[in-house]
Amino acid sequence: MELIVMAIAVVLVLLLITVSGNLSSTGRAVERVERKLDLVIRHLGIEGPAADGIPSEVLAEIDRCIWSDRRAEATKLYREATGHDAVAAKDWIGRRAASY
């Protein structure tokens, strides 16, 4: 009986290792695609509303939130980065989302 429990535990550990490795490689692949997409957008001259004063890391996270349909989180990030009120932030996020 102990042997069966030990075998199940080993299988579960190996499964966990495999799954976590696949998830991290998927995350890296998504990041590579996002970087390439950003380059294409820049090359084509496609611009959303001006992002003056917003650090590039924050802007990238805002874009990810918009793409993931998490506009409330994107609005919060924009407000924290710029100090604008909720109405102005919501309008800016809406214009940015429409520019995609």
C-alpha cells in the first residue's frame, strides 16, 4: 500500500514539474509576440492617444489590461501614473482601446 502511495506522489510531482515548465514557456512566448506586435505597430505608425509621462512598463501593462478586457484595472493604472481623475482616465482608456 505504501508503494502505491509513493508511486502516486512521484507521478504527481512529475506532472507538476511538466505543467509548470509548459506554463512558463507559454508566458515567454506571449511576451515575445507582444514585443513583435509592438514593433509592427510602431513601424506602421499606428498611435493611440498620447501617453506622455507614462512609463513604458506601465503603458505596456495598461495595454495588456485593455487587451484582456480588464478596463477597470487599466483605468486604475492610468490614474496612478498620471494623477488624472476617473472620468478623464476612463475616456483615455476608451480612446486607447478604440485605436487598436
